[in-house]
Amino acid sequence: MDAKFTRSEKKFNWFSLFWEGVTHMSLLGKTLWIVVIIKLMIMFGVLKPFFFPDFLNSRYQNDKDKAAYVVEQLIDRTNHTQ
């Protein structure tokens, strides 16, 4: 059988699925999602610059030197694990 889709068939709408889930969520669920979103914003917006500084830009000026350093580190790490 050769099944072909026609334009009249509706595609599954992911947005409506998530929207219905959020609108029918309990107050506790909404509160917990707000807490999770706030924690992610703090982790990536505030803590990331302090704990993960831009190491390559502080040591190397051009892309060629950065690439050479990354390749060297990858090769060294693979040699140590064997």
C-alpha cells in the first residue's frame, strides 16, 4: 500500500499539547516550574561567568592558536587514557 498524506490531514500540534499541560497544571506544579526556571537563570546567567571564564580568549589572540591548543589537549587526554 502506498500511503500518501493529503493537505487536509492535520499535523500534530506540539504547542497545543504543552499549552494544555501548563494551563491544567496545579498551583504546586506551576510554582515548582517557576522555581526551576529561576534556578536555571541564576546558574547560567550569574554563576557561569564566575566558574567558567573564557579561558581561550584570555590566553590566545587568534583562532589558529586556539584550535592548536584544543587539538593538543584532546590528543594528550586520549594518550593518557590508553
